[in-house]
Amino acid sequence: MNLRREKIIETAGRSSRFRLLLLLALCLVFLPIVAEARTRNDRDQSRRASAEPILRVKLGGLHKKLTVRFPEGGQVLKGSRRIKTLRRNEKFDWAVSANGKKKRRVAHNGETLLLQGAKAIVELNGKLYRGVLQISFSANGALIVNHVGIEDYLRGVVGSEIGSRSPAESIKAQTVIARTYAYASRGKHKAEGADVCDSTHCQVYSGVSAERDTIDPAVAGTRGIVMISDGEPIATLYHATCGGMTSDNDKVYGGAPRGYLRRVQCPFCGAGINYRWSRSIGIEKLKSALRQEKISFNRLWGVSIESPGHLDRVTNLVLNTDRGVVKVKGTTIRRLFDLPSTTFVLADRKLPAKTVVAARPAAPVIPVTRPARLVSELQTRNEHLPQQMLVMTAAGLKRAQKPEGGWRVMTLAASPEAPFPDEGNSAVQLPAMQRRGPLGGIELFGRGYGHQVGLCQSGAIELGKREWSYRQILAHYYSNVALRSLDY
Ligand SMILES: [Zn+2]
Ligand SMILES: [Zn+2]
């Protein structure tokens, strides 16, 4: 027995000596590799100074009913304590019942739970999200906040902001815009314990379902890059189609002018939706819409617009009615009649659109060989604004030169006995359009789609096709901004 034990001990001793030698040999071979890996890791650590910011995204409003599923399994935490483990595909249901109490005994009102899926994937009401869901239950419903890394958030955002089939550099430009917006909007929904919401109020975020093969490389290729002006992330305004030139932020929204939101020429969006548009508004439709604004009249004798320049944003539509002169804001007209933009002129409905509007018919095609050449060309280029236009007068078509101070007001006066309110300011009048009776409606011709401040998406897509880089595209639409790479 003793002998046997000794033998065993001896064998064990021999075996541990052998293991020690083997370990030594392995160390000699692998130590340099491990050391090298560690240095590389340290270098990565110092380059990536901080962790990727986590964004808290409020999903919808107060949910009366919810189903959470974990495709890969997961757990439910209360504080840091795990209260439930869910198997693969297991569901977590919750609903507010009619009397305001929960139906299932899963959570109590006033509780906040964290739902953490394996592989950081969790499904809420049939939609997959990355990151973690925080659910705060109350008698009114459940408030859901998705805690997600900012880069994963962008993968679920950019596709809703720009078509995923757009050129790669145009998508990258849109990604930098979305990241800058998200970064600058942290805490915007502070009262609800979130940074941003998932609707158009902030940026439309649809989680995994919005991810695309063409969007992911744009997010990865611009990782951490935001636009900065005076050390702050900029207000990244953009719109669908500017229609030839963008607008200064203060001209559209009032307030202080921002140095980076200046008007720029955009001869690139001619193929964009609503580059030019027209709209007829019959007198009855006009009257009933304006009644909503507490404006009423029986007869419209004349109409004019107040605008900083020809085919520029309309400040006011001025109506000369049987009940006096009424001014309606351009933004109100846009809202009431669902106009693509507030940038339009008036024209007689009998006048062909191009007679009035086509002073500069379409975006000129600038031949480009290299993007760099185009940048310098643009900087030295003269204004693209129309310098003259065709005007219908009693003596036929006349060419009118651009008046000093720009094109201001176009009139569509009704009858001679109805004095036109802004006659003194009228730069261009159309005497041939005068009528004897009241107007039967108004005809609008406009340019652009959206508020026209900041980046023009149709233009950015065209520039991507012309092989501009995303940096060049952003630099064209946002004046004097710098790109900064956040370290993570
Ligand atoms: Zn929001
Ligand atoms: Zn444009």
C-alpha cells in the first residue's frame, strides 16, 4: 500500500517536473509574442482615450403594452441585481390593464428594469435593437430607453436620413451630420432620462431593421468624426433640395446669424425633388384655409409677396381684400397648403411657368475633371442669381434688369380701383395681369424642398456622383467648420 503510494507520489513528482520544463519552454517561445501584443494593446488604449459614448434613445411614447424577446437569451436586472434569466427566444410581456394596473406579475409600477440580451441584441414589439433596454413602469404606461453605443445608434439612423443607394461619400457626409447632431443633442430629453427620441423630433432611429450594407461602412469609415465650429459641435441643419442656393439661418429662423450656416450657391440639385414646383390655389380653398387662421374676406383684389430677393424665401404674402390688407406669413402659407418650401413667386395662371421663373432654368452643368478644380472654380464664380428676367408688359415681353437691392416684390393687382398696398416697393410689375374683377385664385411657382438651410441633400448626392469626398461636400455647405475626431 505504502509502496504504491510512494510510486504514485514519485510519478506525480516526475510529472510536475516535466510540466515545469514544458511551461518554461512555452514561456520562452510565447513571452515575446504576449509582450508585443500587450504593447500594441497599450498603444491602442492610448489612441482610443475614452470609451465610445453611450446614447440614451427614448423609443416611442408611453407604451401601454410591450413584448420583449431575446433572440439569444438574456437577463432582467433590477439595479445591479439579476431577477430573471430568459432563455433563447423567451418573451417578456407587460401591459397596462384598463384600471391602470399591470396584467402580469412581472413588474410593479414605479419599478425600473434593465433588459440585457446576449450578444447585445434585444427585440421590442417585433423590432430588434442593439444595446440595453431600460424600462420604467408606471400606471400610465412604460417608458423605454435604449442605451446604445453612438456608432451602433448611427447604423440605425443614417438609412432613414439618406437613401442607402446614394454614393458612398454622400452617405458619409450624412453620417457625420447625424453623429454631430447626436453628440450635440445629449440630454435633449433629460426629463425622460434620455438624450434623444427615435422620431423626426430628433432623428428617426429604427434599430437593426434600418441597418444596411452600404450604411455600415460609412459609419465605420467616419468613426468618431463630428463637425466643430468655435470648439462646439455645430447645428447640423440640412434639407432635401435647395433649388439653386441655400439660405442664411437667420433669414429663415430669425435669431443670430451663425457663421457656418451661410447661403451658398448650389448648382448641383437640378435633378432633386421639387427643384422647381408650381401650385394653384383656388379662391375658395384659399378662403377656407385662411379662416383657420382667423382671416376672412369675400373678395381678393390683389396679392403680392414680401421677400428679400427674387425667388427667395417669402416673408409675407400680402392680400388686398375687401376687408383690408392682410399679411400672412410665408411659413403659414407653406403649412396651410403643404408647399415644398417658402421660396416662391406669384404668377398669373395664364402665364406659362417658364416666362416668369425660368430666368435661370436649370442648374448649369459644370464640367469637372477633378473635384479640387471645381472647389476653386466655385469660389471665384459669380453669383448664380438671375440678373435679368422676362416680364410680361402691355407692350409684350420685356427684359427687366435686376433692380438695385435685388428682386423684391411681384404684384398681381386685380382692379385699378383697388390700390396695391406695396406699390412703392414693387421692383417688377406685371400690368398685363391686371384684371377687372376679383381674383379667382393664386398661382405659385417655387424652388426647393425643405427649409433650405445647411446641406442640400440632392446637391450632396450629385457631388458624391462627381467624386467629391465627404469632407469636400461638408465644407461646401457648412462654411468654416472643422472636422474633429473624438477619441474612442
Ligand atoms: Zn426628440
Ligand atoms: Zn441644392
